[in-house]
Amino acid sequence: MHSYIEVLTNLLLSKNEELSHAKAKTWVELLWEDFEATYAKAGHEYRGPEMTEKYVRQLIETYGADIHRFLAGNSKYKHLFEENEPKH
């Protein structure tokens, strides 16, 4: 899974210059975990990391450039991104 996370983090960084590496990785991990949890709660059989990677990749391709704006409307995750961290 670690290699998937790193590849997706780099993809997100290529789509969004507003994010540091650490924040991009946090976004990828949140998207990954949210998809797997939601999929499991819906009663679907686990289909492996390839399916999760495909889903997260699609989200990044579609929304990656603006994903940092999501924070304005969602206080659930805001605390994860509040530290003043320089971009890398």
C-alpha cells in the first residue's frame, strides 16, 4: 500500500501546487481510508488495493487542483491541515 500512497501523493502534487508533500500525503491517506471504510460499510467484498488506487486516482485527476479548497466547507478534517508548514 505504501507504494500506492507515494505514487498518488506525487500525482496530487503535480495537480496542486498549493500543497506540501506532507499535506498531499495526508489527503491521499484520507481519501484511501474513506473509500475503503465506506466500501466495507456498504457490505461489499474487498477487491484489493488496485481498486482503491483506481478510485483515489480518479478523484485526484478530477478534483486535485482544488482539493485544498474543500477545507473551507468541512471542519471535520480542517485540524489535520492547520499547522503552518512550508511547501516542499
